[in-house]
Amino acid sequence: MIRPASEIEYPPSEMLRTRASMLARMEALNSASNSLMAVIAERIGAEAQEDGLRVEELTAEQERLIENMRRLARDEAA
């Protein structure tokens, strides 16, 4: 989004830096959530086909994504 010159602060205030940081973290969390949902959907499909090796790979990826989301949430709270 392009802001009009009247809305641009230089140097940016602490509030604007905090807001930008929060928005970036929220976007990262949203992206991680979307990735997790895609992996879960793929895992369900693999389970339906009884593809054991694929289910194991997707379970590991799901656990990795969950841990990433937990880390992002901890960072957000800090």
C-alpha cells in the first residue's frame, strides 16, 4: 500500500515500528497456519490411500510446522 506523503513519518515512531513488526509476525503465523492446513489435508489423503511412508513424512512435517507456529507465538508474546 502506498501512503500519501502526509502520513509518512521519518524517522518512523516506535509505535509504527512496533506495528510493522506485529504485522510481519502475524503474516508469518498466518503463512505457517496455511502450510499446516495443506500438510494436514495431504496427510488425510495419504491415510485414505494407506500410504504408510508418505503418512510418516507428512506427520514429521506437520510436527515441524506446529513447532514453528509455537515458536512464532512465543516470539510474539515476548
